[in-house]
Amino acid sequence: MQRSLLTINERVLLFLSSYSYNSKTWDAPEKLTANRIAESVCCSKFNLSYNLKILKELKYLSEIKSYVKGKNKKQNIYFLTKDGESKAKEINKKLMETQIKIINLNGKDLTMPFNDVKEYIDKNNICQGINDLELCKFITIEKTLNIHVVSKMQSNFINLTEDSFNPQYFYGRETELDILKKWIGEQKKFKTILLYGLPGIGKTTLISKLIENYKNSKNVMRLNSARTWCQVVF
């Protein structure tokens, strides 16, 4: 596999530049943990540990233990120092000005600064809502972007349903599933589905099956309430 445009260190700095840590708050965003950083910068946690060590030695990164939102135990979290913030701005400025060679869907090549690439992708309906780090995954160290690869690898729809699963078995709720699908098809405006009931009656299975039907054709979000008997899908 060809190396990407940015190094792991650069990707980490750019990713963390979007988040701030306030020591006065009780809990920190989960995005600041090593697991989430690794996922976001497309790096294994094993490799990331080495890069985090280097960034701390360079005084670009601070590490502390803190409670994390939704977790019961303290975890190591990472955030930029002042020097790290300055370095991230420097990397971002250089990235925005970098000239990228685009291999178009029709085979023709064109060149434009990175700052204009996302607008080009959106304008041509190749991929909606892709961020800078996601886009960098597809740009090689030779500063080349194959649009065909982006169109195949990135969905055009938002899918915030990471806690859902694809049921291996589904039976006994076909009627309810058909009713929900029919209702969604009839509604033209933004819609919310509230599903509630006693534990164990199949709410999660039903809603997960519904998500599987629409996650590649609609923007989907799933929220769990504090009470286990209530789930919401947008």
C-alpha cells in the first residue's frame, strides 16, 4: 500500500487540534483516548503508542488520566500543548497549500490545492461530508488522488449507528418492520422514530434491522436513552 500524504504524527496533531481539554470539567471526550485517536488517524494502537511517545518528547502533547464520558474508570487522554497547537496550525497551513494531482473519473488529470479538493468532490457529488483526515487517506505521498477510489470507499450518507448490530436471526417482527419502512417512505420531512418497551422484547433487533435497510441510502443516527427501554432513530 502506498504511503499517505501525512505522517502519523501529523495526522495525530491535526486530529487533536479539533478538540480541547478543560481540566475543570469532570469528564473528557472519548475522542481523546488512544483507541479513538488510533481509529481516527487510521493507525493501529500498537503503532500509535510509539508516535504518542515521540510527540510527548517533543512537548507537542500532554497525557493525563481522566474520567471519560460514558465510562466508569479513568483513562489516559491526550491533548495538545501550546507548542502542539502551533505545530498543528503550521501543518494545516502547509496542507491547504499543497498541490494535489487528481485522477478524474474520466481519466483526465487536473491539479489544484488541497484546500479546493473537498469543494471539487462535493460539487461533483463524489462524496459528501468527507473531512481533511479522511481525504488524506486517499492521497498518496506523491500527492496524487484517484477519484475512483474515493467514490468506492466513502459512503455519501452519514451513519452514526456504531452501537447497532446486524442481527443474525430476525423473525416475529416482520409486520412491525414493514410498518416502519412504509411510514418512512411516506414521510418527506425530517423524521424521528421513538421505540419503547420492556427489556428483552426485541427493540434492539428491530431497530438494527431497520438501520440495515437505510444506512446506505439515508442519513441515520441512533441514540440510546438513559433508560434501557427507550431507543431513538433519526
